[in-house]
Amino acid sequence: MRTIPHWINGQEVVPAAGNFGPVFDPSTGEQQAQVGLASTAEMDAAIAIAKAAFPAWRSASLSRKSEILFRFRELVVANRDEIARLISIEHGKVPSDAAGELARGIENIEFSCGIPTHMKGGFSEQVSGGVDVYSMKQPLGVVAGITPFNFPAMVPLWMFTNGIATGNTFILKPSEKDPSVTVFMAKLLKEAGLPDGVFNVVHGDKVSVDAILNHPDIAAVSFVGSTPIAKYIYATGTANGKRVQALGGAKNHMVVLPDADINMAADASVSAGFGSAGERCMAISVVVAVGDVADPLIKAISERIPALKVGPGTDPVNEMGPLITGQHRDKVASYIAGAAAEGATVIVDGREGSLPEKGYFLNPSLIDHVRPGMKVYDDEIFGPVLSVIRVDTYEEAVTLINDHQYGNGTAIFTRDGGAARQFQFDIQVGMVGINVPIPVPVGYYSFGGWKASIFGDANMYGPAGIEFYTHTKTVTSRWPDPSTSSVDLGFPQTR
Ligand code: NAD
């Protein structure tokens, strides 16, 4: 059985004997590797390495840091196919989704290459006679990232690119379900010239997460995952005096107004609802059909669903892969049964139709006449299940979305610019798409939802990432008047 190593101090580290977790191939249901689940002692040892690496890395020049990140970017691009393969075999997503994830992650490397500009401070001359004030950004120390299974390369890249570019040293605790790709990226960072100990990957579960949250030498924690765990990470980390950014789950609505382009909206519903098997925190989960748009829209979506090819991510003809585990597949399937029992209309049932015999597959589902109060609406399902809610007016659509506990992403489909502008003003959601179903901001903006989709106020990556990983230090300085110097250099008296 292949054992996935940790990456500590610039080298692979074989996990201590005794505690391993399985890494499955979701397309077959068979275990393909094992990953060490670090003990508190193993995590403490890695944190000590990162702490020791901090003073030298902090002192490295901005141009050196930038140069390493530029080289890392080139290596990631050169190894694109291998990275996508590693994502695909452990996560199960199809190659196009894996390549798409990586492309979005590369944006974060590119943003961090500009670190000399991002680290600029401010300067106010002559705030008082002979007195200047200026501010600078300085790194925090050892920071940690804890990431979910659904974007095993992109979400770590959201964090560690800015984390190390700002001069911190980093401990990444990736999802134990698909951990290999982070070790591969760590090797590329070393090849790019990153000093040993600056970036470390320690695999694990709750034990290693708690070791991070309780360790006095961890200055900040970045987390992306489900809402209950995000809440726990935020509460525990901040109680221990750490900076914490914690992004949670989602339930994203796509409003379709009666004037929308039906084909465009139907294509978007299918790609955003079923892409990556719906295991995306920005997936569209609910289509809110306003007025008489519901019937033609549902017809158009239903016509597209049978054309979606479901199968192993390793085969490039497939458009939708398996879910991450058998347990998760069964949970997602239970929402389809539950929806029918609660009075919704199951138009396409993903439990039916042909599916590969082995692996954690489910076909796409489309459910009409969904209402608040039904579990299929209230919960985050995180699978290929698209609900439709019918409302009479724009106002009802907005109230529905604003009343939902989650506020990660949303979209509106319309030809009316005024309506779209009103929507972006009214809606209580962090990321809004206008005729764009998955509005993940580019790497030079920042990512974050509202309400139960985030704990704390620190968004991820882009300018917010630079802020999160740095302290501001403000200096007030006064120099003696040079005309009073014991050495007469000919300065006139000015003060
Ligand atoms: P998860 O919360 O189960 O796990 C996330 C991380 O937390 C993993 O590294 C895991 O090892 C760790 N963890 C799990 N249980 C823990 C516990 N009890 N104590 C401490 N640590 C624990 O999430 P997941 O299933 O890997 O990912 C899917 C979830 O992530 C979905 O809810 C999805 O919406 C969310 N997500 C959100 C965003 C976002 O940007 N808001 C992005 C991607 C995924």
C-alpha cells in the first residue's frame, strides 16, 4: 500500500507508525493509498521547524521572494497535466474540472509574484515640524492552512501563495481524503528555490487540527470547509488569541428573470449545478424561476441532463465524476428521496439510469416545486442535485435568498441592466454573478461569503490575503534639525 508522506523541512517525511487514514479511488471505491494522520507530537515538531525557518525567510528580500514565486508559477504550468492527474485520481473530478481548478489556483501564484508592490506601506511627511509617520507590513510568524477535499490544489493555493510571499512560514493541513497534490506542489516550491522549512505539509484529522489551534507558535489560521467545522475553528482559534479566517458552506441561488436568455440560463444551470458533481462551494444549488420562466427553463434543463456523461474522472470523455465517498453519495441520494416525501416533484432522479458498477457515482437530479422548510432546500447538499423554486416576483426571489442562512455566491440571469444593478444592491450575499453562474473573483480581488458562509471578517486571497497575513507597524519619527549638528554642513535653520 502506497503511503503518502508529509513534507517537512524540505523533504518527504514518513508518517509515524500507528495512525493512518485510507485514500480511496472514488471511481472504483477501492483504497489506493494510505495517509498518515499526524499526532500532536508530529505536528509540534513540524511547527518547530517552521518557527526556526521564519527569521531567515522573513529577512529574504522582496525580489528573492518574488523570483521564487515566478519560478514556482512556471513549474506549476509545466507540470499542469500531472497536477490535474493527481487531483483527478484522488478527488474523482474529470480532467477538465481538475485543469480548471488549477488554472484558478495559478491566478493566486501570479498575484503573489507582485509581492514587492503588495508589501508597500504608507508615508506622511511633516505631520508636525520635523516629524514623519510611515507604516509597513510585516509577517506574523508561523501561519497554518486547513483545507477541504473539494479543491485539493486551488484552496491551498488561495492560502499559501500570499502566506509565504508576505514572509511567513507555513503549515498546510490538507484534506486527508485527497492529500497527494499538496506534497507534489511542495516539491515544486523546493525546486523553485524556496528554503527548507518555509512550507510544510502535515497530513491529519481533528487531532492535528487541534494541535494547530492550541499551539502558541501558530499566529494565524486560514480555514475553508463545512460550516460546523468553520465555526469550531474560528471559536477555538480566536479564543487562543490567533487570527482566524474561516470560510464555511454554501447554498447558492440563481435567479432567472422572465426576460432571461433561456438557453444561456439552462446551460449555466447544468454546468454550475452538476460540474464537479456539485461538490463546489460556489455550485448553483437552487434555481429561482421568476414569473412564467419556470416551465420553459425546466424543459431546457431536463433536455440537457441526459447528454451529461457520468463516469471515472480518468476518462476525458466524461463530464461528471463520482462523489468523494460512498457515505457522502448515500447522503446526497437521501435528499432526493426526502424531497419527494416532503412534496417536491422529482423531475430527474439521479439514483436512476445507468451508472458505473463500482465507485461513488450518482446521476444529476432536478427537483421542482421545492420550498423553504424542505431539507432539500434548507441544507447544503454538496452533490449533483438542482432544485427549482417558483416565485411570482423579483422581490420574492430576493427575500428568499436573503432569508437563507448561507450567503456565499448568487447569480441573476436577465437582459435588464437596471434589474441586475438593483439585485447587486439588494442581495445579502458575498459574491454576485450577472449572467455568470459561478462568480469566483479573480485572484486580484478577494473571495468570501456572508452570513453562515464565513466566520470573522477576513476574506481569502488577493488584497484581503495580504492584509490577513501581515501586521501593520506604524513608525513616528523625528530627526534632530541638521542645522544644530556639531558638524556644520551648511544647513539653514528651518525649525
Ligand atoms: P470539512 O469541514 O469536513 O473538512 C475541512 C477540513 O477540516 C479538512 O482538512 C478536515 O480534515 C478538517 N476537519 C474535519 N472535521 C474536523 C473536526 N471535527 N475538527 C477539526 N478539523 C476537522 O469539509 P470537506 O467535506 O472537506 O469540504 C466540503 C465543505 O467545504 C463544504 O461544506 C463546502 O461548502 C465547503 N467549502 C467552502 C468553500 C468556501 O470558500 N466557502 C470552498 C470549498 C469548500
